[in-house]
Amino acid sequence: MFLKELLENDHPLFTVTMNKLEQATGNAGVDTRLVADITQKAHQAMRSLGLDPSDTTGIELYNTLKNTVRTGRAETTLGSLGYVVLNLGDGPISFNLQDVIENAHHELAYVQRQTGHGKRHLRMEIVKRYAEHDRTHDEIVHKLAAEIGLKAPDDEAYPVILPASDAKAPSLLAIGDIFTDVFIQLREDITKVETDEKGNEWLCIPFGSKPPYEDAIPVTSVGPSPNAAVSVSKLGLQTSLMAWLGKDRTGEESLAYLKANGIDTNLISVDPDQKSNCYYVLRYNAERTILVKNENYSYAWQEPSAVPDWIYLSLISKSAWLLHEDLLRYLDAHPEVKFAFQPGTFHFEWGTEKLKPVYARSYIVIMNREEAAEVTGKSVTAVKELAKGLHELGVKIAVITDGPKGSYASYDDKLVKMPNYPDPAPPLERTGAGDAFASTIVAALALGESMETALRWAPINSMSVVQKIGAQAGLLQRSELEKYLLEAPAEYKAEELR
């Protein structure tokens, strides 16, 4: 059966149940029309890309689809093909924009191709068409669909289902720099870490030679603010991003990727005279050393078309101070907007005195223990004093992370400690763990959850991120996160410190 092959559904009752659904419509041919729609849409897209549907191979189609990302044609060509999946003889190929972008984004080989988003959309389209038929009973359709895997729990929380205009979803504007990270896995046999007399650790590889490396993986559209934007979008928020890119292939790929993840990119500025930021991440075991270079953009504030419920500020260039002043004026004009602050490198370089008005307007601030000591001037060992110092600056909720020891949160006149969620396996790569933690707390609060719930959500997303390469591959949807909560050990809970 065509749909069974596209979904790679091996449930023994799939065909029988699909026949029952069809009979419930009076044999109206719902499945036949869907197959015709898929074929027509796929062939139309192939022709627009210069392919002949009659003699194109699977690998030719796959590479052509990936190339739409590189040439900036992905969104216009594939934007409406969410449920289109085609089998040219050796397994399904997804036309879904998000699948195509992820395949290109991670440079996946044909045999590694991702089809999950397309299959998810197709499952939902099948259920939708039968449920909406005037002769079927909605409850029975959903029951039968669930029995054969057409109605998976994760599908209901899928972020792209949520229309951008859905007023029920809270909105968040993330602000900060965006990068492409190139992850270079160093070989253990030619790399070592040495410690100097001051206790500083140095990454060492042979000098003046050509040492081989294990692997190199480019990942676009990252950085604390883009990571946060993708994170909260997956958790169900309407999300927009104010960031800066160069007019180049990297910038085009970043825009396409963000749009495919449900991010409104209207506030992203593209500078025709600049390159997009690129960082090189040298991976050695689970740790990393990042080579950074920031391009010079014009950091001008842009007025959002609609007032967001939350604004989230993180890492941004040292040349962006005027934008902070405009942001503060905007927040003064809109006191109803909650402001979340995850300070970046240059925020700490500017110092506490300069940033006092930013801290004073912060509803929540998230930083690590050493950073809190730098900002407050308090002892790094005295967590209660660190939190008190942040509150004295005007912060309503202070969250202080402490690496493997977990995190602390000060709110409602109490200080609590939250353990990390246990890792299911040794961490693969730690980039983005802090961003996942911070953004998940904010997302939970924006969705109306309590601070206690937010603290239980955040370490789970952080744990998931370190199990994969890059800052976003491990980010969870809400249903996935809540599944981990159900499996949490009894000791996974916040403890009030007195």
C-alpha cells in the first residue's frame, strides 16, 4: 500500500484499519485522493527543479532538494509541501521543508536522510482528512488512527502545527548574534591538554604540521539567542528573532533553517557588505574550545510589528550598546513585556555598573555561579549572597547554574536547589546546554507553568542537548520533555534551602 510504504509503518493491522476508515466514509476514496495529491505535488515540485519525474532516481531527487537550501529556493519551492513524501524505489524521500533543511544543514548522505517531519505531517493529514469527512465519527477516527500509529503523542506537540497568528500561544522575541559553528573532532592520539604553572589548561596539537582530524560538521543558525528561539518554538511559543547576517550562502541557509523551525525572521537584518559569523569548535572528548570571530554589523533596534509577551536577550557584539538603550526605551514604553536576560561575553566585559538599567528591568536572569560572583562582587561560594546581590540590582527571579552540581533559583523569598537530570549516556558534546536550560525555564514561565515546573523542565532539555552534536539537535518538544519527567527518579525535585 502506497501510504504504508511512505510512512514505513509495519503495524500488522495497518491495511485492515485503513480499509475500516475508508468504509466509514462510504468508500469515498479519501486515501486515493490523498495519494493523487501527494503525487501531483511531488511531480510539480520536481518539474520546477528541472527534474523529469519519469526517470529521476532517489539520490538525484535527494541531492536536488538539498541544493534548494544552498541556492535559497527551499522556502518558495517546498514551503507548502509539508506532508509530501515520495518513494522512488529505495525508500521514502521527504519534500518537507524542515527535513530538507536539516538534511542539507547536517550534510547527511542519502542513506542517512531524515524524513521524520514529512511523515509526521502525512500522518496528521491522513487523520485530518478522515476526521473531517461528513460521514465519519471523529472520536472513532482518532481511536483507530492511534491504534496503528497514525496518531502519535509527539504529533500533537509538533511546533509547526501551531499557526504563527494563534493568539493562544505566548510570543517571545529573542535578540542576539547568530553564527555558523563548524565542529571539528580532534584525534585523541595527536591531541593533549597541558596545564601551566598558573593552572590554565591549554589544548595542544602538533605545531607546523598537518595533523589529521576525525570529522568536521557545519551547523548553521546557532548562538545563545537563535538556540533559545528554536528551543521555545519547539515548546509551543510564537517566536521571532532579531539578529544580523551577511549576504552570503551561510546567511541564506540560516534564514531558511530558522523559518523551517517556526521562527519569524522579519527582524533579521542582512548586511550586503558583511559576511555571516562563523565559529570553529575544536572538540576533544566531550569538551570544546571555540575559535571566534565577530563580523561588524550595524546593530540598529527594530520595532516589532506586534508587542511580544517576552523579550529574551543574550550574547551580542560589544558594538551593540546603542541597541540596548533603544531596547530599554521600548521596555519602558511597554511595561507589560517580561524581560529575560542571559548575559553574554560582552555584557560581562561592560561591567555591572553600565548594565544596571538592564538588570533592573529583568524579570529573570540566568547565569552561572562564577558569572554571578563577577556581577555582584560576592563570594563565589556563597550562593545565597549571590542571589541576594542579583535581587539588589532589581532582578525578580535569579537563576544560578553550577555545572554538575545542578542549579539554584531565588524567587518568592526562597532559595531552592535543583539537581541535574541524570544523563542516559556520557555527554557527546556540551555546546548549547546552558542555552537550552535558560530558554526552557523562560518557555515554561511564558506558558503559564510554575517556577517549580520550569526548574524541572530545564535540566531535561539541557541533558538531551549534550547527547547530540550541536546546540539544537537535541532540543525537545513539550511531549518529549514531559515523558522524561514521568521517568524521572524520585530525587529529581527542587529542594528549598533554609
